[in-house]
Amino acid sequence: NYSSNTHEAAESTTLDENQSQAMETVEAIAPGAYAVEGIDGAVDDEDYEMYGVNDDDDWETTEEALRTNSASLDPQQRSLSMSRHSSAMAQQQQQSSMESGLNGQTEHTRVSAVGQLVEQAANCRPSVVAANAENNEIENQMKQEQEQKQRRKYLMIGGGCVLCLIIVIVVVVVVALLAGGDDGGGNNNNIPDREEPKPDIKRVDLLRTLVQPVILNDNDFITQTLSWMSIHDTTSLDLKDKIQQRFILLLFYVSLGIANPIVSLGSSDECVWSGIECTPNGSVIGIESNRRGLRGTIPMELQFLSGLESISLQTNSISGTIGAQFKTMSQLSKLELYQNEIEAVELDQIHPNLRFLQVSLNPITKPIVPAHFGRFGNLEHLDMSQTGIELPVASILNNLSRRMEIIALDDNELFGTLPNDLSRFTTMYQLMLRNNKIEQRIPTEIGSLTTLQLLELSQNLFTGAIPSEIGKLTDMKSLAIRVCE
């Protein structure tokens, strides 16, 4: 390709030089030899240098040098170069002939010869123009392709920026919805952006009259609850018991951080609220609000729901003191307050019919009176692990019901020795006292707990030998004991 382009360029240069020199000859009426002198320009000086020949050598010498030195070139270059030099030799011979003819002619003949050269150069010009036009067309096509590539590049960059912007907007919207629409427990307790209607003052007064018997501490939560009921509650005022039950439940949720119950509970009947269980006649017997993001203290008015049998408020942020809220609940058998922020448990204020008490993972700071455990004659399950209570272990075990099935007091500050009277727990199948400060020997009476399936006494300060009576615990599935020698 390089050789071909060089040849074409040389031809174009030759044609331009021929035309220019011919025109100058006509104007000056110079010798004809000068007009055709540029013909040998078809052979480049670089070609002479390539083959090691001299521009002044005669054609025989040049041709011999070309044949000798071209042996080192590849076949394609050698063929093209020899062809070009053969053409140049023919032109040289033609030039010599023309010079001879011109020298013997008259001035008129020489002018005619020059005119022929001009005509020949003029005839060659169209091919040069065509070649230039073709080159211009190729250049224009290349420019158009370059412009198209540039436009595609800009389009790709712009499209990428738009896509990134869309992704950012979507992420921002999702984060905003998650942050503003979830209270940590999977429920939206926030007040809607729409303007809340104003409470009906007349209806507020009527409601207050109806619920006055179940109001113990008049406060802002009471006012907020009555205002909400005056707007959203459509219960007939003739149903006094229904109004009071609904008021107590609404007050319970408002006091624990649900500012607008309609968002989480709805304005329909309370027996269809999530986590509320009722009897067929509409009396509430169960509240389950685990992981709802509840925070604050349980209102005292809850005790007026005397028909409650089960309360489960696990994994929230309920704080304060518990006890009196459950004082009148004679039907309450299960109270689950696992993993909250309760500081005190007043056992003497809870109704003694309780069977299941779970207050583990609460930072209890107020001392517990061990004798109060003796009030719960039906207690079967006690879980006060990881509460930080600091008591003699025997003072708790000796006051617990004989009906105990599960005792979980691990990860506390219990101290002293295990009591000898363990045989009275005839139905116990789990005893967990791990990670305390219990000391001395493990009593041999441990072998009388024949129903025991799980026993954890590790991470204490026991000494002496492990009693062989443990071998009588044939139902044992998990045993963890460590004794310091």
C-alpha cells in the first residue's frame, strides 16, 4: 500500500509540474527541452538512495545498479521499483528524441511542440482532479464517522448519568420511607401528615363522664385518648362497658408511644386489632404486642381489664415499675416482659394466681423481697435471668411453689449455698443457676429431682465432689456442672 500510494503521489506531482512548466515555456518561448525536463521527476531521489545509485549516472549504469541492489528487497518492492524505473527510462528516451527534434525545427515548430506538451498536461489534469475529489470524499466520510462515534459517546455518558440519578432518587425515597414509616417494631406509630380533625368537645365531655370510674391518674395521655375517641370512635354511648374497655386499651397504647392509634390499630372494633384476643361476647382476655417499639410506662388503668388472662410485651422499651397494673387481674396466668427496660418488679402487687412470670433481660435495680415469691402458690415458670438481682439463692428457692417446672435464675449475683430441701420440686424439669456466686458442695438431694431434664450449675464457686446421686436423673438431657477443687 505504501509503494502504491507513493507511485500515485509521484504521478500527481509529475502532472502538476508538467502543466506548470509547459505554461512557463509557452510564455517565455523557452527551449522545448526545458518544458519536458520535469518528466524524470517521476523517479524519486529516495529511490536512488534506496538502491545506491547516482542521479547523474546514465541509464545503463543505473539499471545495472538497480538489478544488483534490488536482490535484497522483497519481491513486491523489487517488481514495483523496476517497473517505475523502466517507465522513467522510456520517458528519458522520449525526452531525448523530443530534444533532438526540437533542436532541428524552426521557432514555429518548437512553439507547436510546446503547445502539444501543454495540451498533454491539460488532458492529464482531469484525472488528478478526480483523484483529489475521491480523497476529499474519503476524508468527509471519515469525519462523519468520527462525529457519529463522538455523538454515541456523549449519548452513552448522558444515559449513564440519567441512570445513576434515577438510582439515587429511588434509594433516597426508599430510605425515607423506611426511616419515617417504621418504628423499629414493624409498625407505623407516627401521626399522618394530613391535618388531624379537631376533637368534638361535647363528645369528649360525655366520654370522660362514662370512663371516669376507670381513670386513676388524670394526665395528658387521658386527654389525648378522649380526643381521639371523640373524632374516630363511633361506639354508641349507651354501651358503657364497651366504651370503658375501648378507652383502657387506647390509653394503654397511647401511653406506650403510639401517638395516633388509628394508624396502627384502626377505628374498627378492638377485638379485631392485631394482638388483641377476646371472648365470643367481646371481652378482652389477651394482649400480645411483642416487638412493637413500645416505650414508656404501663398505665395503672390497665388493671381494670380484670378479665385478662395473658399479657405478652416482649422485646420493647417499656420502663418503670410493674406490679400494681396487674393487681386486680384474677384471671391473669401469664405475664411476659422479656427484654425491656423495667427497673422494678413489685411481686406483692401482682395478683397471686399468676403461673408464668418472665422478666428476664431487664435492668432491675430495686431490691426484690424473696418472701413475696411465696404468694404465688400456682407459679410454675419463673424466669428472672440476666436481671442483676443480688439475693441468697436459698431465699428464693425455699419460697417458690412446689409446682415449679422451670426455674431460670442464671447470669445474676446470687450467692450462698443450695438448700437441702430440693426434693419437694417433684415436677421440675429445668433448673438453671449458671454464672452466679453459689458456693460449697452440691447437695446429694439433687438426685431426688427425678423429672429433671436440664441442669446448669456451671460458672459458680462449688467445691468438693460431684454427688453420685446425679446418676439417678435418668431423664437428663443436658447437664453442665463445674466444681473447683
